[in-house]
Amino acid sequence: MLEVQHWRVTYNDIHNLIRSVTPKIAEEFNPDIMVAIGGGGFFPARVMRTFLRETTENKSLQIQAIGLSLYEPLPGTTQEQIGREVVRTQWLSPNPGKILLGKRILIVDEVDDTRKTLHYALSELQKDVEAELLSSPELERDVLRAATKFAIFVVHNKNKPKLAELPSGTPYYAGENVDDLWLDYPWEAIVIEEHDRLAALDKKHREK
């Protein structure tokens, strides 16, 4: 049995990756609202908000949160669902479509692995927008639909075949493209000093 290779990422690594890509996102997309996918998207979204507010001077930039789980065992889920089916645990409320309609929305997560979670998030948010459009005056719908735009940001994109595809033309940003390794994020660590020590060893090994 092959040993799983780990890549430990530090808070500083993530901070600097986000800082490096934010000017491009600000110039090309300039989001009005960010939707963080919990729990891995929370920290990256908060860090990026700081840089976007500084770059775009959009001091009112909001972060909304949704909860999606693909790999975690949750109450009511079966073993067969884990890793196969995206489970919604939290969503925008009370009216998701109203929050999003007419906005530029940046969906944020920590890693694009199989792309199933990102595909689910984007598809469901688009459905919310379409539902809200039905309550808008018919003559305004095309304008509002055109004004509502989605983009994706992930800290890491794994170079591997994806199990789902994003709609053509969806702006997609990644802090870094990496091999198909097991990524260990600092918010998953119990002893952060040990995590950082091992991350430093990982870095030395990769640089050899």
C-alpha cells in the first residue's frame, strides 16, 4: 500500500498566496459579495476581504457563508454518501436569490479537489438567482441576469481529473496549482507549532 504524501500548509503560506492573486481578481472581477464555503473557505475569504477592501476601496464588501460537506460524516448521512454526494448543512437566508441578484459573487474555498463541491455551490446559487428572477418584472429580468456574475477562487487547485465541470466562461482563480497530494491546513492542526515545524521540513524536502 502506497504511503499518502502530505503537504502541510502554513497560515503565512495561505496569506501570501491570497495576497499575490488578489490584484488580478480585483482588476478582472471586483466582487460585490463573497460566498465562503465552510469550513475551509472561511479563513481564505476573510483574508481576501482585507486585500480586496484595500485594493478596490469597497469597504462594504460582505462575506456570506454556506456549509457543504463531501468527506465528513454527518448525522443522517450514510457511508455510501461520504465522498460521493455533497451534503448541504448551511445556506444563505432568508432569501438567497435576493442577496445575490445583480451582484458579482466570488465563491471561495480552500481546495479544488474533485470540483464536486464547487460545482454544487455554483449550481445551487444560480438556481436561487433564477428563482428570484421570477419575482422580478419580466422586462428587467435579462438585465438583472446579465448583471449577476459568479467567479471561483481557491487557495489550491489539485492537478488531477475533475468529476464535475464549471460552466464555460466562469472566471476561475487559484492561488497555486499543486500535485495530487494530501493537503494539511493549519486550521486542522491541534498543535500549530508542530504543524509549522513539519511544514518547514516539507518545504526543505520539496526544494531538494
